[in-house]
Amino acid sequence: MDARILQQLVRDRAEKRATALATRLTDGVQKLVYLTDKQEEKWLIEAVSQILASDRGRIVEGPDGEWFLNPFNPPLRLILVGAVHIAQPLARIASLAGYDVTVVDPRTSFASEERFPGTHLVTGWPDEAMAALAPDARTAIVTLTHDPKLDDPALHVALRSPAFYVGALGSKKTHAARAARLAEAGFAEDEIARINGPVGLSIGAKSPAEIAISIMAQITETLRK
């Protein structure tokens, strides 16, 4: 690999920018391809979009021969709003699945290193914390507190972001009330419909660990489909 390409990949990684390394198999010519590059050929942009979405490299046929496209995506992130008991196993499971996990909760007695060892903790108010975290298309967001004062401000930011997954803990009745508050705050029906609520796949989960599994499974399903 050319040193300049390697240096650019390092910068892209630091700046959380998605790209693909395209290698022409006939002669080894390489270049980085970005979805925002309007000068690049349409067929290549479309192919790169597909491999970035799947997170899997593959060979594609171009007008000048075969190219191998290798995706370099920013890290997956999971933002948990509420340092509650379900957040503890969920943070661990998500970390094992390759996510950078952040737990947001202004209640420092909950958001503590003792309860979340090795996890990035943010103890600011959720709307300010979420704005600073700047959720992108590689981010999943789950609110867990049941407290509208904490969950709703976070959802306001989440629904205005390109996050690929938004979930909120609570019963159907709780979610209906949440949806009504969001509608009153000016969110459209299709925006509110982005929220997976009640959160998680319906697998009969009861314990915090089982609920965490159901949530992580739904996040995975959304990401991969």
C-alpha cells in the first residue's frame, strides 16, 4: 500500500470518516473512494455504498476490469441514556460485539466507574451530552431511564440525527405517551416511527441480561438488514 494512502486512512479513522480502498486487480492501482466524491464514477460510488453498508469487501466488475473494494468504516457506537441496571449487561454485550459504548446519565451515583468499569461515562444533561457526541450513521441510541426529563431530550437529538437505530425502554402504554409528547414537541409521525419502542426483539426476555440480549439482537438486525 502506498504510504500516502495509509496516512490518509489513519486520518480518516481519526476523523470517523467512511471510505473504501479500491484496488484494480489487473495492475494493482489503488485509490480511496468516498461517497461524497462527486468526481468519482457512478458505478464505483454505488458499489462502495453497498460494501460500506454490508461492512464486507468484495470484487466488482468495472469498465476497466475487476476491482477489489475493502471497506473502512468508522467504529460502531452505542449511546445508552440512563445508567440503570439493564445498561450494565447491555454495555458489556455491545462492547463484545465491537461497539464503542457511551453511557449518559447526570446522576453520578448511577454513572460510576464501579458500576460501569472501562465504559465511557458522560454525566452531563442528555440533550447537551448527545449534541456533543454527535450521533452519526454508525451510531445506535437507546434510552433506558423511563424518566421523560432524561429520555425525551435525548430522543429529540436522536431523531434529528442520522443514527441507524433509536430505541426506548418502556411498555406500549409508556411508548404511546412518549409518542404523544414528541408529536406535541413538533416531531412528525414518520420521525417518531423511527423509535423502536418497546425496545428489543420479542423473545420473552425477563431479566436485565435477557432484555439486554433482546436489545442488542434488534440493533444487530437493524444494522445488518
